[in-house]
Amino acid sequence: MESVRLRVVAIVIALIAFQTRVVAERSWVEVKSPHFTIVSNESERSARTVAWQFEQMREVLHSLWAWARVDTAKPIFVLAVGDEASMRALAPQYWEQKGGVRPASVFVEAADRYIIALRSDLRADDREGLNPYITAYWSYVALVLNSSLDRDLPLWFQRGLAGIFSNTIVRDTSIQLGRVIPWYLQRLQQGSRLRVRDLLTIDRQSPWYTQADRLDQFDAECWAFMHFLMFGDDGAHRSQLDRFMALLHAGKLAPAALEEGFGNLDALQSGFSAYFTQRLYQYQRVDVDTRTTKEGFQGRPVPASESASLRAAFHTALNRPVEARAAIDEARKADARQATTYETEGILLDSDRKNDSARVAYAKAVELGSKNFFAYYRLAALMWVQGADSDTLASIKKSLEQSIVLNDRFAPALGLLGEANAHLGRPEDALNAARRAVSLDGGVTQRLSLARVLWTISRPDEAASEARNALTIARTEGERRTAQELLDFFQKNRHPSAAAAASSRLVVDFGFDYFGPVPSTAATSTASPATKLANRVKEFWSVPADVAAARGHVVATMTIDETGTITDIAIDQAASINAFNIAARDALAHLDPTPLSPEDNPSGRTRLTATFFYNEASTPGVVPLPSNWPPPGASRPGNGVVLPRLVREVKPQYTRLAMKAGIHGTVVTEIIVRKDGTVGTAVVVRSLDQTFGLDQEALKAVRQWRFEPGTLKGEAVDVLVSIELTFTLK
């Protein structure tokens, strides 16, 4: 039996190798148009034609429906292959089933792009009025429609319009839009049909949508009704359709838009019923956009490593990891430093939830000069941990900024950049990025990201409002649950504690500078030079009442000489609120005469830096946990799980700024004690201080703890443990 298994495995591997060789042996070319990238193993001329056809399709969609967002969030790649053998190598699952469909085109969404595979050797037949790429065109139009409004379009509209455009035929001088799809028409002429009122109310919970056999019938009826509205009765209903869509785009809910746009639906019913008895059906001819020419596209030969990498990405999107890894190996044999192979490997590892390995792969892609926005975005996302220190946040910010340079339409990168800037104390940058993300993708995810930004920069009312907006437009139960959990968190932690209110004051830090390292026990001593200067500055800090509750920080510099004379005061890093900059400059001016003793003065003229933190202390309280917490495989105490036993404890250290701010209290963390007794992932559950570093110091300390591992039935297991770390001022 074992030898049989080995032979089966060998046969499978041999088939994959053969299919890979079939595709790889042909040379590949790339043609780039303004909105599509075509990679083909046919001629460059054929690739240019495919690119031109897609550009014409996009332009027709945009010209007829101006509200459509035809610029997609991720790039669109088209793998144009020249025969059935090449298509079979790309999408083998369609040939693995006896009697299955042998597609001429396949549309898939990968993590970093959309990919259309099609046979470019097939051509549309004007006499039959059939486009061989119906599936790909349908999926492309559905993609555009789904991203065009912040909420779902009515199913009948989305699927009907996608059906109309799916059979578009592009010719040299004209485009044929709305050609009849014969199998839809035959189904409707021979079987029973839904009434218009019933058709227009079907949603994503209906059996007509959830059951495959009914969905085919539903799609046929959606296509027919849209065809009737666009072309029936000599186009008499087109203005009603346009009115309906304008109302939806203006924010009207579908039922109200239906009533106002179409009026009496029963009047449409009779005309629609008679529509199926016709022998001839109209369609629309549109002139091609002559501004777009095939000759204007960029073309180049594609190295073997690149074509193999793209095929690996396609296999990954089709959930064919064996073929994907074979293509990755093929690409690396051709070029071991091909960054795209590490991008795809990262996506494969991501899909297996191997976060650490995925992060290494993305980092390698970046190191090799990746031009893929997703590698930088995903690397930043995998670097993000709760309580991340400022250096980590700065690295995350840098990676996200590069992602946005490469693709400024990818909302998740902008949303995460907003959150990083919020935690770095850059509220204006945070809001700009988060609001840009919402403008590109007004769905639940980006609205919740904006809500977290607003919360972090101390705008709780707006944060709660945005979370409620997200809850209103949630499409799935998972989205509704996530939005409600964040809204509950905001409501529970809305009122700051007395300790937080007391800590909302000015903190002035002169650092060490020429004073040298100050022992932590002396950091708050009135005898230290830095404290003498800080106390004098605080006496003269004054801001207008209208900004007294605002927050911000200012970095200023000044010169102090051996006599203690203060000169050359300058603002190096200004606050967004100018009153803070004025207050800092005026307060520093009152350091002359200096409160320092002669022995505290420098030996010569010295430049000194002062940082003012006003109302910057964060609010202690519960913080949102990462969405993937606890990580898979971690056991909670109870049900036979024996808790780990502590064998080494490391005390957390105060930061200088937290000590200056007088912050004290407890940080509550949750950690994963691994099977070897070390600490794996650690997160803050209840924060004490996110501004001056105590949360980070707590995590830094607890990650150094060591345990005898927890067990279940005598076997060591990963166990989730809650740890409290206390900071006390002496």
C-alpha cells in the first residue's frame, strides 16, 4: 500500500512538472496599458489587442455610468495564453473533473492583485454575438460595481448590469453592448419566472442567492430585467434606471429609490412579461475611444523568473499551493534574487496563518527591492503589536508610506498608517490618512479604523459616531459583531478616571544633554539641574482657555552658556496648535535668569533641547485586543490545563518621562507561555500609559519572564496567562 501511495505522489508531481513545463517553454511578453498589465505567451501584438479591449471595456463602463469607480484598489493582471494546454496548466482543477467546464477565462482575486486568465487565441463571433470571455468580463464589472458605493447595490442591479456587460464585444471601430446571452433567454422562455416585485426584493439571505441551482435562474432574470430597462420599449425605461441609480448614489435606500425612480412597478410587469416573446432584441453600438491606441502601450519580454512568479501568484489565488510552490521553485532557479517569489511565498504563509514566517518572507522581498505595495503593507501589519514602542511604530509608518507610494488607492494601508500616526502623536496626519482610506473604501473596516484613530487622539464622540456608522452599513454578521464590540468598548471606557484627569498636565523634558545621565532615583529630585529648569518653565507655561483641553507637544532648542545666560530660543518641532508654540517660547524666555547653581552651568556655550508634552498622558483603561487574540493553539486555564509556574521574574523599569509625569499604577498583560517555558506573544489588556513608555516597559519586562510550562494531561502546552505589573513612585 505504501508503494502505491508513493507512485500516486510521484505521478501527481510529474503531472505538475509537465504542466509547468508546457507553460514555461513558451516565451512570455508583457504589455502595460494605463489600467491593465497583460502577460502573454502569445505574440506581443496579441497582448496589445487584449490590453486595448480591456481599456475600451473600462471606458464604456465609465462613460455610461459616471458614478462607477473604475479605478480598482489593486492592480489588474491578465494572463493571456495561446491554447488550451496553457490554460489547463494555469487552472488544472477545471480539467480534473470528468465532463467539467473547460473555461476560456477565469477571474480570481489575490491578496495583492486581481488576475484574469484567458485564452487569447479565441475570438468573439459577431454572427453568434458571443464573447468567449463572458466569465472574466462579468467578474470585472461586478468588482467595479461592488466598490462603487459604500453599501451593497441591490442584487438584481449588480448582477443584472454585470450580465449585460459580460457579453460585450469589442471590434476595431465599435463596441457592441447588450448582446443577448442565448442560454439565459432560452431558460426564461421555457420556464417559470419571478414577478418583478419579487425579483427586486431578493437579498443575500434569499435561497435564490444562496442555492446554486436557483442562482443560475436568478442571474438570468436579473440580466433580462436589466436588458429590458436599458433596451426594451425602444429605451423608454433607461431614464427611470438612471434616476434610480442617481437616488442610490445620493444615499437613498433601495426601496425608496425604487418607488421614486420607477413609480408603479406593476406597469413594468406587463411590458417585461411580453419581452420574452420577441424574436429580435436591440443592443447598443458605441464608438471606440480613439484616444487609446494599441501602439501607445509599453511592451517588453518577460524573464522566465517573472512569468513563473506570476503563475505562482495565480495558483496561490486559486488555492493550489502545490502548483504555487512548484512555480516559485522554478522562478528561483531562474533568478534566486527575484523579489516577487518572496511576495507570493509571504501570501502563501499568510493563508496558513504562519505569521512569523510570512513576516520573514515579506521582509526578504523588501530587502530585494520589491515593487509590490502589498509586501510593504503586509510587513507593516505583521510588525504591528499592541503596545509597540515608538521605534517599531516608526518602522511601521515608513513601510506603510512606501506601500502608499507604490499604490495610493489601497485603503487598508492608509487606514493602518492613520492608526500608526495616531499612536505616534501625529493627530493631523492620522486623520488625513484615515479619512482618505474611507473616501476610497467606505466599508466597515476603514470606518472602524477611523474610529480607532479618533479614539486614540481623544475625540471619543466622533469615534463612537464613526463606529455606529460602521455598524449601520455592516454587510455580514462578522462585520456587525466587530463594529458592536468596538462601540461597546468606547461606551465602557468613555469617561476618564480621576487618575487620568490628574495626569493631564504639562511634562517638560530637558533630557540628559550636558547634564550627563541622571540616575533614576534623582530624576524627580528638585536638586537635579533638569528638574530645576523644568519647574521654572512650568511656572510660566500659559495657554488660552479655548485650547486648555487640547493636547500636543513642542520641541524647542536654546543656548545656555557658562554664566547660565539663555539665548537663541527656537522651535524645532512645532505643535499643530500655535498657542502651544508661543507658550513654549515664552516659558523658556523666563529661564533667564536661570535657576541653576554655578556648578550646574556648562563649561561653555551649549545647545539644549526641551520637549513640552501638554495633556499628552494617555487615559488608563481597557484597550482593544488584536482581532487574532488569543492566537490559535493557546489553551486557557481550566478544563484540565495546569498553569505554568514562574521561575524567573524581571521587574519593569520606569521611563524618565513617566517618572516626570508622576504616573503610577498597574499594567495588566496577557501572555502566551510556550511549551518550553519562554514567553511568546504578549499584549496589554489594561493600559496605564501609552505615551511615556510604561506599557512598553511592562511588555519588555514580561517577555523576559521564564516558567515551568503549563500542561494538559501531562503534556506541555501553550497557555494564556494574565500578568499584572505595578509601577510605584518612591
